[in-house]
Amino acid sequence: MRMFLKEEIRRMEAAAAEQGVSMEALMENAGRALAEEAALRLRPLRGKFAAILCGKGNNGGDGFVCARYLQEQGVHCTVILAQGLPHTQLAATAFDRLPETVTVVDASASRREAEEAISRADVLFDCVFGFSFRGELPEDVAELLAFAGTQRGLKLAADLPSGAECDTGRAGPETFRADVTVAFTGAKPAHASYPAKAYCGDVVIRPVGVPRELTEMGGARCFETDAPRAALPLKQPDAQANKGDMGKLLLVCGSEGMAGACIMAARAALRSGAGLVRVAIPKNLYPIVAPALPECIFTLYDPFSPEEPLREALGWATACLAGCGLGNLADRACPILLAHCHVPLVLDADGLNFLARNPDALERVQAPLVLTPHPGEMARLCQDAIAEIQADRLGAALEKARETGAVVALKGAATVIADPEGVCGINPTGNPGMAKGGSGDVLAGIIASLLAQGITPFDAAVTGAYVHGLAGDLCAKRLGERALLPTDLIEALPAAYRRLTAAR
């Protein structure tokens, strides 16, 4: 599903105006859409109490229109001016058209009256800020929104909950907590990306008058992955294909005490279709790893002199994964891989930690690169706090992709996949039961396997994240989230890929 950035919405609205669709018509349709959504969810609506929190801009104008429609349906409406009287001509015109039976309360002058109206409301509308919001909520507005978000009534947000940033998904704790968000024209990145997603509730998309041909032209830079999009790169193999045609993946993973990471990544890669998987490990790990991976071939190396065997293995591979459980061996293996790898390379875990310690190492890289950090690893790569990364996951992923020239898959709830050109995918699958050590190794193995089969780095990361989360969701249905293990994800991959094949 395509997502529209703030500048894309403005551009579409301007183009719609050139085609004769006035901003007044868009506002009228938006306000009516809010009232209609309330009528669908709260029956009968007649006789109910509604509180509509309105800002000073055009989002407030949407609220004034909504109040007019609700009043016509027999709803007792109170409009709460959260920022005083409207400051735009459009919103002022909508305000002037309010029926006299609508109660208007200025929150700054009558805070108690505003809170009483909010407390008794059966349905509460947030029309304070829209998609153009950025930064921090004014203190008085933040307090009002936080109070409103705790009330029992049905809570609807106009386009975005106030306090959520459209393009970044940033949202502070005072952001309005909606049960339903009515998204005008199309979805926005904040609807799908945390932390804003947690405040949106159900997201309902309602057209408000922008011509369809304009919406089909926009939304190319950001999307939420769906099953058809995830399935698109998964081509049916040629009937005469052999194992060499299905991709040759090299794993440089595992070290003493962390052999399990290597095993999980390799098994996930095998389940994802790689024809040959070669595992490069220190010699002393072979008795541990080999019995768990009978389908794999092995390159054994001396931890103190790994260059020759690793370079030979790189010459064989069509893709490489490095870092899962690599531990301190990363300091010896990663310089070799970064200098000599010419096939797509996935860096995970200790490979990313090596980059954080040696940021200049990327200057020598010639291979297409995929980075798969969790928030802690991303914080180390960016020399930032985890809280700052999590506050703007989209921005962090896009900035690191631009800086490094790599595809970046920032893991976590709603994994973000960004490419250096500014295209961004948001993954909707997965659940909290996957938040266990080893899940990332499984994801890295999936992505690397798809790369080895010739899928582009961005598509491999998008599809890999989707199928990884889908496998987790299938496991959660069968086992429950609490009992789910990363190894269960691997066993669920066949069912997940069957679902994607059916979605093509």
C-alpha cells in the first residue's frame, strides 16, 4: 500500500485545485467523512454527545464541518477551540457556518468547561493538527490532548492523531490516542510506523475529492508492504534449474559460544531457497555446527589467518552474509570481506558492530550492501541514543542508507527498509513473540538467501522482512507469542512462502 509524504499531499492538493477541485470542497468532504465514520461505529448517533477539538488551521476547519453534519443528525455537539479562533480563511468560513445550536468553548478561557464536555462525550474528535504537524506540541494543547486520550468515548482522529509527524512517525507521549484514524486521500508513513502507529488505532482511508489519477501518480517513495508486493520478486524457477542456478550463499558467521546464530541463519537461508549454502567457520566449531547443517558445505579457517580461505569462498559465492554470532572474529574477518567481496553482502550483528567501531571501513566496499541493525546496533552506527533512533525510525533508516549507499533494514516493530535513493518500505507483519535472541539471525539468513538467488538488495530486504514476520504470525497462532522460538520461525517458512506464492 502506497504511503503519501507531506510534500506529496500538498502537491496533489495543488494539482487538484488546478483541475477545479477547491480546497473548500476537500474540507467539506473531510468533515463529512469524519461524521460518517462516527455514524458507522456508534449507532444510533442521534441523541449522543460529541466533543470536537479544533485547531486554528484547516484541520480545525475539518472539525467545524464535522460538527455541522453531526448536529444535522441530532447529535449534541460542543466545538472546543484548542488554539483559539481559526487563523485561515477556509477554517474561518467553516466556523461561521456552524449552527447556532453547536456549543463553542474556548479551552484557554474555559478549561474546566472544555474538560467537562470532553468527559461526557460519547464520541470525541481530534481535529487540532493535521499532516503538516512537526516538532513538539504546545504545552496547553498537549495537556488537553492527553486528557482527551484517556476518556471512555469513541475517539476519532482527523487524518493523523495530533502530535504525530506525518513523514517520520515521531510521536510524543501526549499525542492523542485514537481508536480510529480517518486518513484523508491515502495513508501516511506515520500510520504504519512506530511510535505514531501506536496512537492511530484502526486506520480507515477515505477519499475526499482528489482525483484518482493524481493519487495514482503520487506515493512512490514510501509504502507499506502487502503480500502481492512481497511476493513479486519470488519468481518460479526454470524447470531445468540445478542447485548452482538457485544461488550460492556464503555465511561467515559463528564463533566459540555463539554457534547457534550461525546454525539458525544457515537453516533459514536453506528454507528460503538458496541452492548451495557454504558456511565458513573456525575449525574448532565444525564438530558442533556440521551435524546441525547436513545440507551445507563448509570452509574451515584458522581464526588467526582467515584471509586465503575466505577470499577463495568469496570467489565461489553469489551473495555473502557476515556477522551472526561472529563475535571478536569480526575484527579479522570483516576487513577481508569488505575489501574483497564483489557480490551482495549482508552485514548483521557483529558485522555491524565492527562497522560502528570502524566507520571508514565502508570506503573500500564495492559490493552491494544490506545492513540489518536492531535499534541498539543502529544507535551505535549513528553514535546516537536508542531513544532517538526509535523516535524517528524512518528518518534514521533513510539517513543511514543515504550516508552508506546501503539498503538498511532497521528491525523492530514495523521494520523499516530504506534504500539510498530515499525509497522506504514499512513492514506490517510480525508480533512481540519474535522479540527473542536469534530472530535477527533468521531474518539475515532469509535476506541473504534471496540475494544469492539474484533478487535485488532492496527487494530482498522487503520480501525477507515480510516473510519473516509472516512466519512469526503463523507461529503465534499455533504456539502463542510467549512460547514462540526463533527456531520455530524457520520451520514456519515453508507455509509462509506458500502463502506468498498464492498471493502472486
